[in-house]
Amino acid sequence: AQKVTQAQTEISVVEKEDVTLDCVYETRDTTYYLFWYKQPPSGELVFLIRRNSFDEQNEISGRYSWNFQKSTSSFNFTITASQVVDSAVYFCALSGIIQGAQKLVFGQGTRLTINP
Amino acid sequence: DAGVTQSPTHLIKTRGQQVTLRCSPKSGHDTVSWYQQALGQGPQFIFQYYEEEERQRGNFPDRFSGHQFPNYSSELNVNALLLGDSALYLCASSLNQGALLDTQYFGPGTRLTVL
């Protein structure tokens, strides 16, 4: 069975601080994708990044960076110099093919609050 | 390029009623997945439609059913509504690439309240 754990339920920091959101996953698949989505108060899930299970290179996009480590089954997300607009619920998700269909398994989410 | 659209935005129903939610996928996508997100929880997979057929189903009762049309749009139907069906219903679209995985893009959701 696939499972995603986001142990941090809520995080609150002051603007300009760096913050790391943790994600640990479980799967028996050899091929899978990992995702991070952002859910602002409006409710829509916004895609941030996708990582292939065969590619462990870390990625940086502006103030966002992701650290994928298969050895620890983790896919952590860091926001550098946080801003108030980063306040949202962030979800880590795992995807695999099950009987020909692709299914996303989400963690419980981490509510991030950036205070001015 | 239109993204995933869903209608209606909000819906209020009473227990026992039936509801239909609608989704239009992102341009170029042919696969639609539905998720239920209860308050404070992560989205839970309901089912996925491709080529007008249900391909995979999550742990949801038969009261939840769906349909996909030739233009790839989809409907989610819920019969005999229960209070516990109150949630945000999210539609996601993607492109089926056989054994390859694709990114699912989400719509704004339909918030269903059952009284």
C-alpha cells in the first residue's frame, strides 16, 4: 500500500525566515512520482513540482527548493526567505499506476502561516 | 488555455437527496479523476475515468458514481446523501500516457454541504 506522512500539522514563522516542510512516503513500486501541491484559502490545489523516482537531483525554483532522498523515503520542501503570500496548506502526494490507472495518494497536509 | 473547470462552486443539499457535480478537463487532457477532501484532511481518491470508462476506484461506496463524455468532460453523482458527504470535491485532469505517469491538474472544486 502507498502512504504519505506529513508529520507537521501546522507551522508558523515570521516573514523572511526559511522553513522546511517534511514529507515521508511508503511504496513498493519501483516507478513512481512525488508531488507537492499548494492549497490557498480559495481551495484550488496548485501544482508546484513533480519528481520522478529515478531522479534524485535536488531542484531549486526561485525561493523554493526540494530535497528528494530515496534512502530515507523523503521529499522535503524548503521555502527560503518566506513571504506572507506563501501562507497556505501544502500537500505532498505520491503517484503510481494501479491497474492501468494513475492514483494520487496525499498526505494530511501542513498548514503554513507566514506572519508579517 | 483554459484550465480545469468545475461547476457549481457551492451546493447545499439535504440528507437523502442526490447531487451531480461537473468537470471540464484542461485542454489536451483525456483523463479525469475525482477526489473528496473533508475539512482539515488531504484529498481522497474517488475514481478515475478514461475513454468513458471507470478505470480505478478508491474506497467509496456505490452511492458515488460517475460518467465521462466523448468530449472528456465528466460528472460525479452522489445518491442518498449523508451528512458525512459534506466536503470539497476536486476534479483533476491529466493525459493518459499508458505506463507513463502524468501530472494531475486540479480545478477549483465544488464545496458540497449536506444538511
